[in-house]
Amino acid sequence: MARSRIFTRLLLSVSFSLAAGWACAADAVTVGYQTGIDPTKVPQADGAYEKATGRAIQWRKFDSGADLIAAIASGDVAIGNIGSSPLAAAASRGLPIETFLVADEIGSAEALVARNGSGVSKPQDLVGKKVAVPFVSTTHYSLLAALNHWGIPQNQVKVLNLRAGEIAAAWQRGDIDAAYVWDPALGKIKPSGKVLVGSDQVAKWGAPTYDIWVVRKDFAAAHPEFVSRFAKVSLDAIAGYLANPPAFIAKADNIAKISRLTGAAAPDVVAGLKGNRFLGRDEQIALLQSPFVLAVGKTAAFLKSQGKVEALQADYGPYVTNRFVKTSR
């Protein structure tokens, strides 16, 4: 943990010294994404972001928010798709980023699953068991919040740091007893396990999580039109889904494109779309003000109480903006 924090500090120190022209090799903008299931994967597959912005985009796939944050901090990535928990951790450490768009409010698309044969049939059975989760992720935060809700001390559970892509293999080997993760790994482990809780329920307990888009502040300052157009493509995709979710899901091409980018099977893509809540433009404008700032601050405070961040920001407002949603019309 100490080495990880030292490494993070080194990355942050490098990030502050980088000019706004980084992450743009040969005029291409590097954008990091993860395997979360949402409607914006369709325009990503179609090349709509490139067409709208007039720039080449180098899309890089990441297995965890922590890895993506490290790439943003090093200057390798300009825009990234992370969770609200990694954002809270990165903002607490002073990474110069802004949240400019919400991909979704996470629901049952992320869940804690106990492996059949592990001896875990209820939350209290997790004591002494091995539970895998990608550290500093939304599922990590949700796991800690769930344990807190159930009154189970974190030190009584063997929480292991595994990337989402590593969890299914560890599950098959019997190396872990439970895992809190998202698709495609979630879809691979659910058939041989029991869902103990989903992030929709954890949200009702007072710990909501979100998939979001963040941008380096220096890149946003130098290329505001790019960010606005990027936001517009995303919001248009979300609006298309919200206009008629059954029709969107019934279109096989939509499901195939999301499946190809995420690695999730078609049924899991459908479940993921139904398992998250997507927010339209006006709702995002309202959320990306005090409500989301307060949510980030609350997440950060909880992470600090669990020893996952060392210090808190006095104000998380500088890490959230709705100006690009407003200018994306």
C-alpha cells in the first residue's frame, strides 16, 4: 500500500508539469475506456466521436479505474471513463481532472457474488473468506459500504486486489470465495454463484456509485470544443436509449457493438443496460453541481475512514463541471 501511494505521488508530480499538448500523438487524442455497459459504446464503435470532433482518437481499454487514473496522471490519456470512487481517490490526491459527464448511475450491473461451494450463503458468512475486487474501484467502495452496513469489520474479511479480467480465472480455480465486479466478469461468475447484493441496493443504503467521464484540466482548457462535442455524442446516445429502451435493446446491432467493445456476452449486455440508470442532459446539468460534488466528498470521506486515502480536499467542486454538458447542445 505504501509503495502504491509513493508511486501515485510520483505520477501526480509528473502530471502537473506536463503541457496541454500531451496525449495527442500525431493529432490523435488518447481516450481511455472500461468495460462498463452503456449506450455510448455504440457511437464509439461507429466512429461517431471522431466524426463529431474532427480528430483522430486512440481508444485504450483499461481493466480498472486505478490503472486508467495512473495513465491520466502520467499524461498518456487525455479523457477517461472511470468510476466515482476512483474519482474521489484521485481528487483527494490532487490530480488535475474534472468530471464533465455521467455515463450512468450504477445499479445491478455491479454485484457481490458468492461462489457455489464456498460456504457463503449470507453476508455474515463472508467473515474469514477471500473476496476479490479491483482496488480503488466503484465495486471496492460498494463492497466496503456493504460490509459497513452489515456490521462486518473489514479486517475480518480477506479482501484481495484483483483486476476484473483476473477475477473469473481465480473464480474457476477456486482461489476466491466471492467477488464484487462488473461485466464481462460478472456474467461469467454469476451462473456458478449467488448474488449477495447489487450496487442498486447499496445505493439505497446511502452509497451510490456512478460511471463518469473525466478530462485533464489542461486539455479541457486548450481544447474545450473537443470536450463539448465529445459530450454531445455521448448525450445523444444516452437520449436515444432513453427515448425507447426496448427498441434500443431489440436492435441486435446495438447489442453486438457493445458486446464487441466490452467482451460481455449479449445477454449480459442486455442485463447491464437494464441494470444501470442513464441520465439525460437536463438531469446531468442539475447533478453535476452540488449533488455530485457532495456525493464525491462523501465517497472520499468514507474512503479515508477505511484508510484508502490519506487526506481530504476542503472542496471537491473544482473536480466537477457541467459546462461541457451545457455547451453540448
